[in-house]
Amino acid sequence: DTITASNYVLTTYASTTYLQISYASSTFPTFAYASSTFLQIASTTPYNITSLPNLDLTEGYLFVGNNANQASATSSLFVSADTGNVGIGTVGPGAKLEIQQGMSSYATAFTSPHLNLGTSNTVDNTGFVGITYDASVTANYGWSSGALRTTNGQSNFVWKYHIASAEGAERMRIDTSGNVGIGTTGVGIGTTGPSELLTVFSATDPTLQIGTGSATSTISGLTTATSTIISGLSVGNNAALVVNQAAAANSLYIAANGNVGIGTATPGSLLELYQNVADAELLRLARNTNAYVTFHSPGGTNAPMAVKATSNGGGDTVVAMQIYTVSGSVGDVNFGSGDMYIDVSLGKIGISTTTPRYKLDVWGDMAIGTSTGTNVPALYVDSGEGGRVGIGTTTLAGLLTVGTTTPALVVASNGNVGIGTASPSGALDVFSFQACVPGDIDNGDGTCTATFYPDVDPETTSVDGFVQRSGADESWSTLRNNAVGSYGYPSSAAGEIQWIQSNTTANNWRGLKRSYFLFDTSGLPDDAVINGATLSIYGESKVDEGTAIAPSTNIYSGNPDSNTEPSLEQRLLAIQ
């Protein structure tokens, strides 16, 4: 039936159904506003629309909003018959579901969102509210993400990968502290082919910044495993890894050629440490228990490792330490080219030799001492002339020289020993306050002009030590104790230097004349100061003068009358 009127009001008091349209199974009803293709359902109170089975809206649009007479941008719900897209807050949804509203405040992000996934119950530690993303028409293939409840309303946000599994495997998590955990599969930022757990890629700005730039920003690896930072360096002057604490120099710098600098941005070797503070500690190798440093060279069993000190002002100062390894044992140590060699297996040290024969074998000179003077070491050994030793001096006069400027003791190569002299002329040559020099007594006829030491009068025309009595026969006691006449004059031009026995009276003497060749001073230094003299007389046998008088030698003290003017201890002695 067709009824035409301005308004139709259908009502019933028996049920809540106001209008029911029934149709045969072979036809579909059409219920529409006569002047348009819209159906308006109005009420002054909230209402519901109940969809019956097999409802088909492909022939039109469904608006639910504040004004159903027109397509309003503020419609609460819009279903497009053309695309099947559903819009909430929009009549032009660009996806199967588009939700549109004005931006909410950052401060009310949770209470006024565009979409809220609510929950009607809570389950600690395993309760999950989230979204799934199918990767197949078969169930349980794809991804899921959402909130995983812990306790007391707290939760972590997790990403899970599903492959024929409803539970799936967690790949990433953000915990309540903001920490991010990434699982065993790589994550790419700026790339679809991550090569590591996290790969950051950009063709224009390949920079990764972690932290706010404060001094407490930290990159930390797990403490239960080996943590590594690997940098793939590209070609270029600026290809490097730099750790900088805004100090005067980079704390750590790894150059493109592989050199590492600590305290310097221009490392000249594989590892260079630079300290700009004078007398500061540059490197410390500390130990706990039984620690050691190993120098390893893969070049062979005798491959050396060298240590060299360089100077910016000129050439290198080579210290050169070479480490040699011995199979199955501790290696020997070689400093330089045999400058110092330690034979570990034999327990010997060689200086300037790699084949030490003794516990300490020094090839060359050696000095021991703490004096700053180079010529006064405590001990000096000279190997240049068959081995010589100096104590307190490097100026050697024999096999052994003791002293500083003037040698105190010298042992010559011929066995002579000198005290106070560098060239001993006898088995023992003492030169100091006493000197051992040749002596002589002349009882022959010596009317010559010889001068002997001691001589306080340096005349050249006198005979020293001349003693004379008269030509008369006198006893020895008279001659000895009553010297008269020219007894000991120093300036005679000539005189007999002999003693004369009386030819007529036994045990009497015609006169006593004597001359002593006391000391030959020619071997003494020119600046020698002689302050004393001692005459020693040695005889092997008595000599018979052809008379009945038994010869003998006696030492007597005469009256001090000589040209030396000796002290009491230095008086000349008369000889019988």
C-alpha cells in the first residue's frame, strides 16, 4: 500500500517496536525519505540502531551524528558504501578505519586519546592489552604489540613476533623506567636490512646521538658478557672514532689507519699516549696477583720486539730492547745489540756481550760510584791494556792505582809497588814523608868536587861532609870526641873523602875523613819537599885491610857539625 502524507507517526503501547518492515525472501524492502536517499531516524532521547541479519549497506551510506539530514564532517560514524571504509569523526575515511578528532593535550594524553583499548579485568604479570597485525590469512602469523601488566597498575610495552604461535616471541620491550631491550633479531632505523641488533642508517646524516649531552650520558653493555663497540670506518681524513670530554685534547681517538691516541688526536703509531703535564705519570701497569706483560711477535721464535725513545729536537735516541723467546722456557732479554744481555737459562748477565762467561761479564771499561765527577769513581776498571783497576781515579799508572789527583798506591805491571809515586823503581818504592832511594859509603880517595844530599849550600865547587883532624896519630876516642880544626866545612874547593889508619901505631888513626853518598834524589819530583833523612847501613862481611887490626863497623854519634844542620834526630853518624 502507498500512503502519502506530510508525516507518519507509528506508535504502539504494547511493545518497544515502533516500525517493523517485513519482506519476502525474494525481495528487499526500500525504506527511504521521498525527496532523498537518506533515512532519518529522530528522537528526543538516545536511541539504538539494531542491525538485522544480512544487513546490506552497499547501496547507500550510514550516518550517525548530530545531523543525519546531511553529510556532516562532525558525524560520529560514517560508513562509505563506495570503499567500505569506516570513519569516526570524518566522512572521508582514507583507510578501512580512520579516527579523527582534535589534538589532545600532552598533559591529558591518556584520558582523551583518539583510540582507547580498554579492559574489564586485570591479571598480574601476564595480562596483555594490545593490537595484532596479520601477516597471513592463517591465524597466528604476524606481530602483536601492547601493554603487558606487571603489578599495581604498572606495565611494560612489548613487541612480539608470531609464526604459527599465539604466544609468539618477544622482540622488543620498553620497561617502566624507559629502558629499551631488543631481542635476538636486528632492528633497522633508516634501513630495511639491519646487519646488527640495531642498525642506524642515513645517506645524508649518519649520526646517532645518545643522551642529552650531559657529563653523565653512558653507553653500557651487559656486565655478564663481553661488551664491544665496533666502528666501521670509511675512507677519509675525518674517518675516526673520537671520545671527547670537552678537554684540551681528545680522551680517546681512533684514526682511520687504525692508530689509537690517548690524549692526542694525531697518533703516530698503533698506540700513542700523550700527557701535557710535566713530570706526570704517563702509563701505569697495575697487578693483582701474578700479573705480567707479554711481548709477542708472530714472526718466529727469535723475532725481536724493540723499545725506542724518540726526541722532537733531533734524531731518535735508541733504547732498543729485544725480547728473544726460547721454546718451552722463559725467553732471554737482549737490550740493544748486545749492550746488555740476560741469559735466563744460565743465570748470567753480559754487558757488551751476548755470551756471558760469568754471572756478570763486562766487556769494556767499568766505573762504580756516586760522585758527580767523571774522574773520581769509587771503582774503575780499564780493559784496554790487559785489565787495570783504579780506586778513586780513572788515571791509571799500573795494574792497580789508588788515589785521586796524586796516586797513593800503584802496582806496576813488573810487580813493583809504589807508595806516593806513579813509577816505582824498586820492589817497594815509598815516596811521601819517607823515600827509599839508593845510598852509598865511599872510603876511597875522593878529592873531587862532588856534592851530595843533604846540602843546604847549593855550591858546585865544594865537597860535602869533609871531616879532618891533624896528621898526627890519635886514638879513636880522641878523634871522635875532640874534633878540632876544619871539622865539617861546607865550602872547601877540594878535600880527601876517606878515612886513614895510622901506619905506625896500632889502633890509632892518622885522620878521619868521610864522605856519604846519602840519597840519590834524581828520581824524585822537582816539587818534592824533603824534610828528613835516615841512613841505613848493611854489610855482608868484614874486609881485612892487610893489617893485624881486625876491621869492624860501628855507628857512633859525632858532634853535630855538618853543612846540613840537622835536628837531633837527623844527626850524621860517624862510622868506624
